[in-house]
Amino acid sequence: MKQRIMRGNRAMKREYDFSKAVRGKFYRKGAELRLPIYLDAKLQEQVERLAEKNGKDVGEMVNQFVRKEVQSSNR
């Protein structure tokens, strides 16, 4: 019986067999990492309302807020 290590509520094997693995199978040169950013529910509702009021996409509004904050912190 193989030993397992508990990580949170998930069991992990002590060892994994990577002998048939393919290095770089999902690597894409030049690919950009897009960070998923989650807002708390109340804040998201407020941003959605502001975006609708201003005729913008939620992503545009969030980018606008973050850009403004970054510019003010660089002063």
C-alpha cells in the first residue's frame, strides 16, 4: 500500500511517476498570464452598477480604478 500525505483535505501520494510525462506540453512562447481577480460580492455589485451607469465594461472600470491608484502612488 502506497503512503499518502494529507494536504488540507486532499491526499497526495508520497511519489509520482513522471516517466511518461512530456516536458513543455502546454508551454506557449509569448503567452500572457491573465490574473483572475475576484472582488467581494458587495464591491462587485457596486462596480457593475458604476460600469453600467458609465456605459463601460466591468473590466474597463476596474482597470481605470487600478490605473488611477497606481498613478497616484507613483507621485
